[in-house]
Amino acid sequence: MKKFLLNFISIISFSPFITQVTQEDVTYNMRKLKEYNWFNAYLQNEIYQHLITHNERVRNLIGGFNTRRFNHRPYQKKMDKKLNAVLLNEEIRTNVEQPPVK
């Protein structure tokens, strides 16, 4: 409710969204997500595990997930799809930024 009100105020004032994803949001959501097999499959992949633990964009996405809807199967599919897309994009982006090893 707090996030909704802050976003509503920011829309009225034509300013960017006020709400920020905090470290506590990310930590809480990560603990909840570890209960699901589809998320644990990402953690078993070494590259994705590194991105999940260190990449700011991936962590902001995880922190922004709605915790009250975690148990809803359609929402899990939506989270899986979003997380997969961001992980693939970040994997490509980080591979392009690193110079080739000789």
C-alpha cells in the first residue's frame, strides 16, 4: 500500500517513481523464491547464480516481485518468464563487455 501511495503521488506531481527496491526486498524475495524448483534451476547454473547474486538489474527485478502473489501458479510463470528474459539479456550484455581472453 505504501508503494502504491508513493507512486500515485509521483504520478500526480509528474516526477519519476519514488519507490525503490531495497536490499531487504531482494533478500526476502530471494528466500521465498528458493522454495520453488524453477528458481533453484537458475541457481544451479553458475552464470545465472553469479548474475542473481551480483547483477543490479537482476536483483532489482527480484526485489520488485509481489510477495503476496508468490503462491499463485500464473504469477510464478510470469516471474519465471521475466527473470529468464533479464538473465539472458544480462548474460549477453556482460559477455559483450568483457574483452576476449587470449
